[in-house]
Amino acid sequence: MPRLILLNKPYGVLCQFSGEPGQATLKDHVPIPGVYAAGRLDADSEGLLLLTDDGALQHRIADPRHKQPKTYLVQVEGEPDEAALARLRTGLDLGDFHTRPCDARRVAEPEWLWPRNPPVRFRKTVPTSWLEIVLREGKNRQVRRMTAKVGFPTLRLIRVAIGLWQLDGLQPGEWREVVVPGLPAVGRTGRAGRTAGKTVARGPAEPARRESGAAGGGTARTAAPRSQSGAGAGKMRRAGKGPGKGVKG
């Protein structure tokens, strides 16, 4: 049966299991052999990354032809107006390719968001704001290039959802194994708590503090990502620790 792991990839972690000495990689956070990333997330981006041991499932998730929507929260420098948002939505010529139409809107700074380490550098004289952007494609550094093209450079980028799968409370470095839609649940054990009727084993969480200088500047509110029916939930394990009873690895 395919395994599917949801990881909240921290800032600065390479989206691979090997790297130069001293470079943080997925190996530091996911102690499961035989899984690999289904898609990519830049080292300087944060948030949801899916990993699997099944090639067909990896293709289904990562291939743009399957049009899995990917949702990003983006902190930008400045305050985009409706004209800038309309340009993002209708598509942009970035030189080497033209972006497809997407969803883009202003949102408030999420109350549940963890502080980034290291913190974002702000210019005191320039306000910042947050956008929610939903893409159905994934070119190299696409979101950053899009916001820069309309005049609002990206300061922070967090992926919060891929299709049905969402962060659902995962803190940086935490991961959770979930049931693949259409497949029966597999019982897993671990140091468990209860969250919305799902058994989880929680990993480390960063201190609940806010970055100074971050501004909301939004017209809508964002809520903490919620689990979706069909995404399933299994367990979260402490990053860097070995698997618990009943889990291979």
C-alpha cells in the first residue's frame, strides 16, 4: 500500500535527502526510508511538502497535467491594489513562459502562523501585506517571479495546501502520515493525542510568538488550514526521532 507523508518543511531545508555538510535536508525531519518528495519547494520557502514511496502516486501529485491546485500564503513588500491582483489572476509574461490564470486575493496576516527562523527583514518605511495565491502549475520560483513582476517582491512564502491535503496544524519540522484517497486506512501507533477525532503523535513546535513588523493589510481573513474529507489523517511524529511501535523504519 502506498505511503503518503505530509511534512511542514521549515525554512532553509533542501527538498532532498542529501546535501553538503551542514546543509539541512529532509533527512533531518523525516526518518522514513524509501520515500521521496512529490514535487518541490525551494529552500527559502516553507510549508506543505508531500512525500511518498509510490512512483505512480508521485506522478499523480506532481505532474501539472493533473492540475492539483497549490495554495500559497505570500507576504509581499507593499500593498497590492486590485489592478495588480487582476494582473496576477489573468496571467503574466515572465519572459521564458507565460503563467496560466490563477486565483489571487488580499488576506490578513494569519493568526496561527509560526515565526520564521531567521526572521524576515523589513524596511520600516515600507508596509507589507499578505496574499493568497492558488496555482495549478509549478514553474521554478514562479510565485516570487509573479509578485515581483507586478511590483511587489515576495518576503515570505508558505505553501498551505496541495489539492485536498493541508497543513492542518503541523508546525515546522512536523510530519503526519495520511491515508491516500480511495485506499483503506492503515492503523498506526504512536505517542498519541486527539485532534478532531484523529489520532496523532505530535512533534516539536516552535514558540508561539509573532514576528515584529509584520503587517496584515488584508481584506479577508485566513483560518488555520483544516483537514479535508478524503485526505485522511494518521499520525505526526517528532522530527528527528525514530518511528514508534508498529511503524517500519
